[in-house]
Amino acid sequence: MTNKHGPTRSDLIFRLCFSLAGLVMVCAALLYRGLPTGPGGWEAIGIAVLFFGGTCGWTLWKLLKGDHS
């Protein structure tokens, strides 16, 4: 069943590319700067990974299900 008011397929592909790019940038920052030493660094990394990873997972789910307009 297609979602009449939801995002289009191209919107979902853009979100997927954006979230994958964000995850790559987080990994690149970790490789360049090393692991954080304080709790603030871990918090920032955790929030970024949750945001980009969650967006990636949700978008893949929507694309595979075919739930787009």
C-alpha cells in the first residue's frame, strides 16, 4: 500500500544518502581525532550515530517495504 501523504521515493533516497554520508563523516572524525576521552565526546558521538543510524534504518525499511508515494 502506497502512502499518499508520505515522502516520495526520491526523498527517501536523498535521506538515505544524507544519513550514510553522516555516518561516514562520524567514522572519519573518529579515525582522524581518535576516540574521545571525556563523557561529552562520547555523548556527541552517540547522538550523531543514533540520529544518522536511525534515519538510515528507517529509510531503508520504508524503501524495502515500498511505503512511499
